[in-house]
Amino acid sequence: MDFSQNNLFGYIEDLQELTIIERPVRRSLKTPEEIERLTVDEELNDIERAVYLLSSGQDIQGTSVVANLPVLMQQNPAETLRRVLPKIREVLHVAGVEMQLTAAVAFLTIQQEESVSIHTYSHSFLHIILQNLEHRDAGVSNAWLETLLAVIEVLPKETIRHEILNPLVSKAQLSQTLQSRLVSCKILGKLANKFETHIIKREILPLVKSLCQDVEYEVRSCMCRQLEHIAQGIGTELTKNVVLPELVELARDEGSSVRLAAFETLVNLLEMFDADDRSQTVLPLVKSFCEKSFKVDESILVSLSFHLGKLCNGLYGIFTPEQHLRFLEFYKKLCTLGLQQENGHNDNQIQLQTLEQEKKYISVRKNCAYNFPAMIVFVDPKNFHLELYSTFFCLCHDPEVPVRYTMAIGLYEVAKLLDSGVYVIHKELVTLLQDDSLEVLDALISHLPEILELMTTGGENSGSESKLLTVPDLIPALTTAEQRAATSLKWRTHEKLLQKYACLPHIISSDQIYYRFLHRMLTIIMTNNVLPVQKAAARTLCVYLRYNRKQEQRHEVIQKLIEQLGQGKSYWNRLRFLDTCEFIMELFSKSFFCKYFFLPVLELTHDPVANVRMKLCYLLPKVKSTLKVPTDKHLLQQLELCIRKLLCQEKDKDVLTIVKRTVLELDRMEISVDAFQKRFYENDLLDQEKEREEQLLLEMEQLEKEKQQNEGRSTSISDKIFEKKRKEGKKSKLVRSQSFSTQALHPKYGNIDKCSNKSSATGYTSSVPGVGKGSMLSFSDDSFRTRSTNISGNAVFSSTAPVATSSRNTANSVDQKNNGTKDSHSRKMSLKNRKSNS
């Protein structure tokens, strides 16, 4: 440590700061008098203590009693109602905000827990709730209002009518306070579905109309938002005659918040209006909102963009083609709001927008991204590429993260809607996988398996050969996404991504997984520092191993798991090996685990680290459950031997305790036999299915090898047949040319002979296609064909001796059939030679 003068001064200043921080703590300590005032006699019971604290305690103690009221009601409801509740009513008149809020929550909890009957509750608690509804603090008033609205659901009709509805007539009058009228609006919305239509029409609707025409815009806006609940309570006919006219009037209100409330209520009530109302009343209002949103009333823009999808599909049946196109263009315009460059000017020349306006535009584009699936339905998925693809591209490449995040969340819905045309959006999938923001990636991978499955199996391209052609650049994008998640601090995103990558065996080929992903999972297990990430990688690696289609690759991975994890130098790796073995027991058959991992697991009983031995002891019951007798009798003996050694040689107390507990559990276990047993029927059936699938993979691998060999052999045989046909074709051409020349030149045959003899004598070959040249060509072709056949056969079948042998036998049989006379003649000649030699 450096004790130079400057550093010492720095230390002194730090110490002074610490003393300053400590001073308020010392001052906040209670004096003996305060402690004595806060002390309560321990002999008092809960009810007496509550009454004492409410009477003479401090506010914080009274608040504690109120918070504990639901518990007191459970323990002793009669005494609580008789002694504690009256005290709470007295205290609430002068209580502070904290106690008021606590009381509102406590009263609601008592009703939800049904500590008392609803009759008792309405008699004891309802009056207190109604008294505090008009508290001067808006937060307190809203808290009591939420409690009342929840209680109304369970109150009898008569109680609601006498205690709530009748006083509401006076509370909703213009002479009452603003807070009182706002509370009345919300209560009216709740009461609409509690009474019959004639009572609503006579007693509630007049109040609704009065509040819709209130002088304060807050009251008009609040009442407007309750019209949706009132419409659901009074039915379609009254909604058309009473609610719709009020909405039309409120939609033209001078207050922007009132117009916004009217617009949103109209959208939510679309289903209750018939076609005439939609076309004659609703559609003109909506068109007016859209026209004014850019020029006059930007306050409605965010809400309009949020409800546009619902609005377009709700009015779909009454749109003319022109109106359909107009609303589609309006949506496209909203999707690029705030991104356009006006009149071709550079970015520097564009007028600077206010920060609030930028936020509004981002919200609009985010809402457009949210509504994108609804707009696909609006234009029909068949027209997606023509009508909406460019908009889809813009939203996926939007400069703001919230917009891209929303697109990533909705991409699965888009893929489902496009169905067979899903291949159109593969580029945007790759783009979002490579997005700079991990939030976007996290949103995308939530449904990544389903999206990839649709990408690779949707439409006509469902064959295994065409999988990767459907999603080009998928593998690099997946590897890039994993690397970015690995280098970030958001390990939960990395864990989630590794879990979702377990779907890849159904998407891409086994070789691609082996070379691009499998070894990466092993690296993560060995090098990552986050346990959930390591476990996710281990499970995904086991899934990859489960579906790997090459035995050689499987053996290599198993060997690496045993050597680098099970026998690794780091105890952390050996712990991860046990985790991996647990996943293998879950995913593979019992015979697979016993064949490759049973003995390597037992070797860890000699591990020098106690934590490894302890984890192994916890795993031993599962290990034993993989055995079948009498097949695995030798493995059972090995297991029993290891347990005996642990019991005798274990020195760590904690491990020895777990070993003894494990031994008792192992003794109680029953080992399954090779034959099916009733008590193990389901497990045995599942294990048999796993074993059958593993055997099927081996058979498929063998079939693929045979297919490759057959393809090579058929290629070799086809080469032979092609050469033979070529030779026979040349022979036939030569024969035809000979016969033609003989017939055509028959009168001068002697001259031809002379010419041929002369040419032979002089070493000149006749240019006429004849006997001399034909015989030379035939000989050279035979020798060349034999050499080429042998060379091609060796090249193709050098690695598969049995197949090569069968190929050679086939070729020999063909030659024997074709050259039978030659072979017999050669045999006769060899016999004669033997006789003459003898």
C-alpha cells in the first residue's frame, strides 16, 4: 500500500466522509423515553395489544395493527369486530396516507379470504369504505375505490341499491366536488351489469347522460371510458339508441382526452354495431380521426396506431376497394413516421424534432409493429409480398430497439399466417438473429423452434434436401447470436438461447450440428462460469448426441465427455460430467447409459474432492435404476463394491452421512428385470421406445452407407456399360462401312486389294474405312476399355472390400457370358500344352 502524503490526505478525507455518514445514524437512535413509549406489555394478548396500540401508540404501530387485521379476523373474528374495528374507524379519520392505503388493502384481503360472511362484511366494513372514498388525497381515494369495486362483485343487489346506487344520485350532481363525480363515473360503470335493463334505463342511464355532458373534461372523459361497460350491460338495442349518439357527440368534443376516449370506446364496441351503424356512423368518424391525426390532433396518433389493426379488421366487410387501399396506405405511412427525409434534403437539413415528438413517433412505429399480424390478415397472406413486404423490411430494420423488439415478438405470428409463403421472410429472420440488441434476440428466441420448423417444413419445400435452401445463412446467424449472447453479461438470455438450440436436430443435418454446434456446447460446459448456462449447454449437447446419425461421431463425443469432463483436472468439470450423465439418463435408454457411462460414473467414488463424491452419492439411486438383471448383474456388483468402499473408506463427515442415507434408499429400490413388470410397465415401455429409436439410428446409418456404396457401384457399372455400348457402336459402324464399301466398289475389288497391299508394303494405311483400319481400332478399344474399367473399380470400392468383391464377381460373370467361346478355347489350348509338355 502506498502511504505517500497525497494518498494519506485522500484517506483522511474518506474517513471524514464516513463520519459524516454515521452522524445521522447516531442521531436517529431512540432515546430511553421513546423506547419506553414504544414498549408494550408482553402479557397482553393480540386483541388487547391491537387496541392498546391503536389508542396510545405511534402511527407506525397503528399501521402495523391495520396491516395485521386479516390475521386477527382469521384468529378471532368476533372480538376483532367488537373491539378492534371501531378503534380503526376512529383512527382513520385522522390517519395519514400510509395507514389509509394499508387499511384499503387489508379490507380487500378480508373480503377475498372470506373471513366473515358477506352480510357481516357489508354491515361492518362497507360503511368505512364509503366514508373514505372522497379522501382529499387522490391516491387514497383511488385505493378505497378499487376496494369498493371489487366488493361490489359479491354484494347482494339490495345492498348495492340501498347503500351505493341511491346515494350515487346526489354524489353525481354538478354541485358535488370533481373527485366525487369522477368516483361516481367509475361506480356507474361497475353497476351496469348488476341490475336488470329496466332499472338501468330508469336509474342509471340518466346519470350517465348527465356526466357525459359535465362541464369538466376529466369527468366527460372518465364517463366516456365507462360507456363500454354500460353498453355490455344494457344490450345492443339500447347501445345503438343511447350510447352511440353520446359517443358521436363526445368524439367531436373540444377536449383531446375526451376525443381519445371516445375513439377507443368506439373501437372496443365495434362488434356491437350492425353493418349500417358501422358504415353510416363509425366509418366517417374513423376517417375523420385519421385525417386530423397528422395535421390537427397528433394526440390521437399513438392510440390510433395501436388500435388500427383491430379497426381495419372490424370494418373490413364495409370497405370499398378504394377505402381498403386508403387505410393500408395510412398504415404504411405510420410505419415510417419520423424516418422520412422531406424533399430529398440531407439529415442535417431536416428540422430538429423535439424529444417528446420523437418518443411519440417511436411509440407509433412500435404500435404498427404490434399490429403487423392483423394487417397481414387485412390484406390476405397471399398478397403479403406485394403489399406488405417492404413495410415488414422497414420495421425489422428500424433504428429503434423497441420497434425491432416488437417485430421479434410477433415474428412467430407472422410466420404462422404466411404458412406456405413463410420462406419470403427468411432474410428478416437472419437479420433479427444478428441484431445488435440482446433484447431483440431474447424476444426472438422465445418462439425460435416453432419459427424454424415453419421455415423448413412449410409449403412445398418439405424435403430434407431442401431444408437449408429455405433458410440460407441460418447457421452463421445462429452461431453469431450464440457468441454475442456468450460475450454479454445477460446469462439468462444465453441460457434460454442454448435451451432453444436443442431444436436444431429437427432443422438442419446431423453433420452440420456436429461441426458447427456440438463442439461449441462442449466448450461452453468446460469454460463458462455460469452454472445454469453450463447445464443448458450440457442438455443441448446430449440432445445433439441423441440424434447424431454417425456412430463414429457419437463415439468421439462420448470419449471426449469421459476424458475431458469425467477425468478432467478441474473438479468443476467432473461435477458437470455428473450433470451431463443425469441428462443422458433422461434422454437415452438404460442400455446406452450402462454401455458407455456406468463405469466412468462409478470411478468418481475415488475422487479426491468431497463435493464430487457427495454429488455422486445423490445420483446413485438414478444410476441403479438403469440396471436390468440378469443382463447387468456384473454392473450391479460393481455398484455394490463402490458403495462398500465408500462406507469403509470415506473420511468426510458430510459425505459419509449422505452415503448412509443413500444406502438406505438403494436398499429400498427394486431393480427392473429384462422382462416387463406391471409396476415398471410405463418406464420400461418408454425405455424400450428409446432403445428402438437408437437402434433405428444405427440401421439408418448402415442403410446410408449401403446406399452410397450402391451409388458408387452403379456408377462404375454404368461406366462399363457405356464403354461397351460405345465400342459396339463403333464396331457396328465399321461393319456397316465395310459392307457399304464392298457393295459399292465390288467391280473394282481387285484394285482395292492392290491398293491395300501397296499401302501395307509402304507403311501407309488406307483412308477408306475398311478391314485394316477397323481391326486396329477394335484391338486398341478393347485394351483401353479393360484398363479404364479396372481403374474406376478400384477408385470407387477401395474402402469397401466386400462390396468391391461382389462388384468384381458381377463383372467377371458378364465377361464369361460374353466371351464363353474364348474361355473354352483358351482352356483347350492350355490342356494341349500340358499334354505336349508331359
